[in-house]
Amino acid sequence: MRSSLRAATALGVVLLFSASAAGPALADDGPSGTGVVGDPSVAEQADSVTGAQEAQDASGAYRGDVLVRFTAVADAGFHFEAGTGKAAYTTRAGSDNYSSVTVGSVGTGYFKLDTRNLPDGLNTLNVTVTETPDDTGSGAAAQTIGGTVSLTVANPSAAFTSPQPNALVWGATTYTVDARSATGGSAIDHVDFYETALFSKSNKPRATDDTAPYSYTSTYSAMAYHPVIQAVAVDKDGYRSAPVSLRLTATPGPTVAATTGTPELAYGGADSMDIEWTAALPYGWNRTVSDPRYYEVWLTKEEVAVDGTTVRSYADGDTPFSPLQVRSEGHYADTSWGDALDTSAWPVGKHTVTVTVTDSTGAVGTSSVQAVVTADKLTATAPGAVVLGQSVKVSGLLTAGTGNPLASRTVSLQARPAGSTTWKTVTTGTTDGNGLIALTTRPARNESLRLVAVAGTKPVSAALKVSVSPKVTLKASATSVRRGTTVTFNGTVSSRETGATVKLQVYRSGTWTTIAAKPQSATGQVTFTLGEKTKGTFTYRLLTAATAAFAAAHSSSVKITVS
């Protein structure tokens, strides 16, 4: 069979290629150094180790090990020595990393070529042999003669599908490759990816993917540069595609560091939110170049956003009071800046403030800080128990969530009677310069009291329970009586709670003992009669039982002597 070889002239030497066995040498009467290398052939060689095909593909291309045979004709007075030649190859235009790589020593009339190390497509081989003078004393020097041979190799193919060539990437970037088998070849086994150290037989791939779509992810987080990523497809017989290359502009984006000295804020804008930041291009971008840019890449925009809404925006060449204000030296490769943000419209809660910096390549960097708007605080104190008719003073302190006192703020005192679910405003007042306030009320029964601020976050103090006890009086008809004489006890309860139980008690043996009980009238009156039969001095009192409306209370004691 005839291979896809071509005859070529190199250094005045004619190389003749054919698929037949080597023919007789061709005579050459030309000048020294013009001997003929004749009748070479290229044939597929069986390879039981690699399982390579022994015939050309249908396309006429070769795969596996190829044996290139040739017949060399030396110049008159010269001869060839075994093993003195070599074969090297250069690939078709546009391929990388294959220029003038030595394949191996050329024996007398042949050399062996493993096409797995050649890229798919047309490859050009340079064949040289050395002829040595027969008469070493003649003064003639050994000389090299050579020529070229071309053959088409069918190996797998690979092509990048993303990202696009020369694209700008930053951060984690995924490269995807479409790999296809050669015509008549085995299926794709995996794709090797190379970065920094590009493809060669001795270099290990940076990553390998054996599942389509074949991909590799690299993160650019420290240095900006222009990487070249290479991919090589390998089929299940071990044949490789030509390495395909993708050149990119990679950068981690500008670096940004934001800080705040006011992470806790008062509601209503009493405190501004102070934010400071520094921005810089990554190492490798900030070298100076010619006018007018001054830098290869520069910062073009800096923005501040609160909870996703931009509140500050600065652009390259701004007027003064901007981190990117125009200057005679040109653009900026780094900046330091600070802003005081108005917080008057910020609701209570956590807020995220983000600084975003963009450079002239379009790469961005961000940094965020958090600030919390705190609710106002209102505390209150009051006595827990009073007698019916007495006033209760409720003292309060109104502060911002940050602890600063809030002066000249209106505060209401509200009451909720026992058994009710409704709060009613009793009185109002204004805090002094220290945020203090004191309001009074006269509760008519048990009730809860609280303070409520009518502005800001409208804080409400904790409810304070105030127990109201009625005034109870007791009078006896006599303080000294004879045994068996009836004594009348008249009592009055100021709560005037119809039906509420009133008890007459006597103090004996260290404890109060109830000796009679009656409900009080609508006027709060109650009457008891008693005829004491035992001589002695006795102490009596009235006790009102606790109800939902009033606390328990008792009268002063009354002593009666019985003789």
C-alpha cells in the first residue's frame, strides 16, 4: 500500500519514498554531499503491546507504531555507518511544543516512529544520515545529508468549548473541553489538563477528568497574569490528541478590606455609620506603562451598598471628595477611603454594608461589614403595693439601644385594671436631659402600670403590678366589760366591695384566729357582736380577704378587758 508521503529535496539530497521494498541505489555524480537517499517507505508495523492498528485508517492516516524504511546512496568515496542518522519532526503550522524533537536514532535504512506522540493531522519528519569518507587520510570530512517525509496521523481530537479565547476570568474558573475519538479509533478515556507546565511526555497533568463534559477548575486568588491552559484527549488505546491551548487574562479581581468603628447604631439616625476601606489591584497588575494610562490595569469604580442598595458611587476621574478623584499622576492602583452613612431610614435590625471595587478589566472585588440598628429602651420602676387612695409614682429611663439617653421625648403612663385586657393612658410627660421621667397615678383597684414612648421605636417598659389594699377600721362598743356582756364591733372597709368577706379575728396563743365572718355591704360597713365568757384581756381585728380587685388588708387591733 502507498502511504501519504511526499518526495522532497533538502540540502541538495533527494529522498525518494515508496511503499515497495528498497530498490537498487541510484548513481550520483554530483558534488560532494549530494548523495541520494533512495526508495524509503513507510509501513504500519504490528504492535501487540499497544494494540495499534496494523493498517491505515480509512482516511489514509496512520495510528500506532510506524516503521519508516529508506535506502541511502552515499557519495563517491563515502559510506554510511549504522546508527549515525536521526529523525526529528516538526508539526503542522499552529501546533505547540513539537518543534524539532528528536524521535530516535536512525538505523541503516529505517527508523521507528510512535505516532501516539504526534499530534493528529499532517506531520513533517526531518531525516538525516551521516556519510563518512572511505579514506580517512584524504582530509575529507564526514557530512550530513537529509530530506523530509510527511505523514498524516489520526489521533483523538480536543477543543475548548468554554471560556472563550482571551476571555477575562477571575476567581474559580471552569474550563470545558469537547473530546472526540479518531475515525476507527477507540472511545475517549480521559482528558488531561495542563497549566503553567504545559504538555510534554515528562510533565504530569494538573488535572484529569474521565467523564464528559471534560472540565477543570482553577482559582486565581493571588496573582494576576495571562495563563495558557492546555488539554490533551487520550483514548482507551492510549493515543493522544494534539494539545489544544487556551490563553486567558486571569485575575482574582481587586482586593478590598472594609471596616467599621460603629457596628452598633441608635435608631433614627442619631448615629451615622462610619465605614472605611482600602482597595488595591492584585500583584502583577500594577506595573507602570506609557501615558496616558500609567498602569496596565487601574481601579475604575468604587461603590457602597446597604442591604443591596447602592448609596455611594465613585468613578475614575471624579471631582474632589472621591477615592478616585482626578489627579495629574494618572489612574489609581490602590485607594483608601471612608464614608459616614446616614442611618435615619434604617429599620431596627442587622444591616450589611458592602464595598464593591471594579478595575479596568471588569473584574470586581467585594468586602462587607455588618451593623446593627438597636431599638430604643424604656425601663420603669414603681412601688408594688399601696393603700387605696394613695398616689403611685412611676419612674422611667428612656435611652437609645446604644445606651445614650433620649431627652425631650414624650412618654405616656398607661394602666390596665385587674381583670381587663385593655391599656388606657393615664397621663403623659416628657423626658429630661438625662432621659428620665416620673409620672404619678392614683389607682382605684389592683392594676398593672407601664410606660410607653410615643416616638422612635416606641419602646414599652415591662408591666409593673401594683396591689391596692383598702383601708379597714374597727371600733368596739366598750373596751372594758364584765364576763358575758355583749360587745359590738363596727367595721368599715374603704373598697366598698359588696359581698367581699370580712373576718373578725382574735389573737390567742400567738396566732390570729377567725371567730366570725360576714360580707360587707355596699357602703363597706360590717357589724359583729360578741359576749366573751372568759376573763382576761383580748385583742381583736378585722381582716378583708383578697379579691381580684383588691389585696387583703386588716384593721388596727382593738383590746378589750373582760372581768
